[in-house]
Amino acid sequence: MRMASWRWGGAVHAGTLSACGRELTPLAVPQPERGVLRLIQMLARGEPLPREAGPRLPLSAVELVAPLPRPLRSLFCVGRNYRAHAAELAGTVFRESLPKEDAWPIVFTKFADCVVGPFDDVRMPARQASVQIDYESELAVVIGRGGIDIPRSRAMDHVCGYTVVNDVSARDVQVRHQQWDLGKSFDTFCPMGPWIVTADELDGRDTRVRGWVNGELRQDGRTKDMIFDIPTLIETCSRGITLHPGDVIATGTPAGVGMGFTPPRWLKAGDVVKVEIDGLGAIENRFAA
């Protein structure tokens, strides 16, 4: 099943996308302005899908918004989680923070307020805020059944599904503050979508993640090459912290980010970044002045 949120007729709706990918069915989901969050929570409680709440619509007639335009809370994000990406950063200012195979994942948060839709503009910050804007193509895990201290062996039972995010980053701000939350959380710095594909239709443990800048393929990796796999990330994030239905874990990015080039290739106003994940779909965002 694919769960989506869209704007049509002056309102935000939540529902499902047909198997053919061409038709949307609105459902009577409470608080549709929260996207599919309430639907995820209903499914986690074992409730049936709500009734249809209006006419079915062609996908081409609506404006897709993020499936979770107002996430439950800040996103859990994982850094340096692909071997090739960790290697490309070994010569950068982040070399001291690279994870070791027997270490813990690097986990930081990204403010929920920075989420925007799959085709919305990303606003470039003022130059006094940052001049080193970068992209990160990522698979995000959406939690279904909640829990605390979830063991790795049962972690996949807690996955509702997956979506695509671009973990846009202000690298100079990361360095300046010696932590990552501020540099990851500028307004509009988390494009998300185009929908959520449930875990019965996609195994996020082995799928392909690609990213393009202005049509040039920059990133191309498989999630099976993560240093810390999805069950390990869920186990880590739930240690002493209750995960709730609708929580989002962004799992890290493959090699090919702008910072990894010599010299670095920072984004500029007018650039267009596309992120596509096999079995999920694609998001594409223009970086606007």
C-alpha cells in the first residue's frame, strides 16, 4: 500500500495511491493536515482503513505534499552510514567523527518544522547563515508499532513503511557549532515524499538510492551497503527512548555528496536535486534564492 497526502480543492487530504500509481483515494482520516500520521496510528492499533471520504482523483490533478507534513516530532537521522560515503569524508573536517564498524551509529535530529513536500522549493539561506549547502539522498524508515528497547531481532516488526528524504545540510554550520542539529534544520531543509510505501511491498534493507544534481548522477548506492542496517538503527534509537507510530528514521546517504568532491561542489540558487529510490519513487526540488 502507498499512503499519500495531497492538496486539492483548497484543503489537504490523506489517503492511498492505487497500485497503478495513477489514482488517489481520500480516506476519512482525522486531522488530514497532519498527512497520513493518523492513518499510521490507526493501523498500528489494528484498526481497519477508514471509509472513503470523497471522489477518487487522478494523481495529475493534485499537488502532492509531504506524507508527514507535520511529523510527530523531530526526525532521527543517521550520519556516515554507507562505507563509501564514510571513505569520501575521510579527508574532510569530519574525519575525526567517522564511525567504526564495531562502534555505535551516529544519530542526530532534524527539526520537524523543516519538512516540505516532494516537489516544493528549498530556500537557500542568507549568506551570513551559510554558504556551504549540500544534499543527501536518503531512505527514511517510518515506524508503525511503537516500543522501547526494541531488540534487533524484532525490529522489522515495528516498521510501517518507507519514504524518500533529502537531508539538506549546511556544512559550515555543522563545523561551526561542532554538532549537527542546527546545520541540518534550516527551514525547508527536509523534502519528503512522494508517499509512504508499506513494508509488505518494499524491503528497505536492499534497495537502490540515487541522487542527481541538474541531471548529473552524483549518488548511487544500495541500502545493503549500510554500515549499520535498519534493524540495528531501530534497536539503537529505541534504547531507553519510546518510539511512536509515525516516527521517522533517516538512514544515511551514499557516497557522492557535494562535500566529497575536490573542490567541494556546493549547491547554488537554481540547482535542482532529484532523489529516487527503487520501489518508492522520486522527489525533485529546486533550490531557490
